Amino acid sequence: LGTDSPASSPNLHFDLRLEARTFLQNHPSCNPKSVWEMLTTIPALALGKGKTLGVLNTDCCADWVGWRIPLEQDPFTSILQSTEPAEMTCISGKITPHEKI
């Protein structure tokens, strides 16, 4: 699941969450957790890096994106359905907070 060209998708902003929402609309038998895995752990496994990429564990490479999620909501559904920008990212160990635009 992904996007790399506006030729294959009307997603001109390359928004991966929009791709996930579109996929879920077209495949209602799939659930948000499975789609999240299509964006994270499954690509890492396909690259033969399932032990170090695509998961947040000790001794793993961890670039990540952070959103504020209400405790009472399912995190996968909340992240994939939200159109709000991330509040912070961590790339190569550098945490960068984002201001709302």
C-alpha cells in the first residue's frame, strides 16, 4: 500500500493516510490495524528487515511520526482517519515538534 506518483492516484499530496482511507473504503473487510501493518511491518518484512524496521522495539531503527490520540479511541483508526498533521517526528534520533499551520 503506498503512493509514488499522481499518475496512479488523485492523491497529489502523496498523503499515505489518504491512500489508507481509500483502501479501507474499497476493502471494508480489512481493518485499520491490518492497513497500518501494510504501511509499517509488512514492507520491512518484504525488505528482509522485519527484525529492525517497521516496529518500535529495543535495538530497532526507529523513525516515527507522532499524533495526539484520545485514550478512548483505537489508535489505528484514529491515526488513519485523521486529516490533522503530525505533532512531531523523529528521524535518526532527532525529535522535531511541528506547529499547527
